[in-house]
Amino acid sequence: MSVDETRQLTRILTEMRLVDPNEMERALKEHHKSGERLATLLVKMGLLGEEQVLRAVAQQLGLRFTRLNETEIPADTIARI
């Protein structure tokens, strides 16, 4: 993830009020230290759940978040896969 992408994700998570600014600062320090993806660290550190991170990343990418286990996929679509 580029620096701009990390900043954008940080902004989204902060605006969504999912992460306290102090917690985000701690996660960013660890991100810079370890080089590990920020989203992964936030989950590992117990600051966010996986779905919360995925929703924020979807927003960052301009995509709609969908839980596939709650979505009926047409049989013809499945057959194409």
C-alpha cells in the first residue's frame, strides 16, 4: 500500500470513528516500523474487526461492500466460475 493509500485509509477510518486517533497513531508507528499493512495491523492489534477494515477498504476503492454469505448468487453465474 502506498503512502497516499495509507493516508486515505487512515482518514476514512478516523472519519468513520472506528479508530481513536491515539490508537491510529500507535498502529501507524507499528506500520512504519514493521512494514506490515496497516489494515492487517489494525486487526492483529484488536483495534478493528476484519469486516470493519474490509468496509473501509471498499470505501477507499469506491466499491460496494457485500457479504457473500448473505447474497444469493445466480446459478448461471456460479457455473461460469
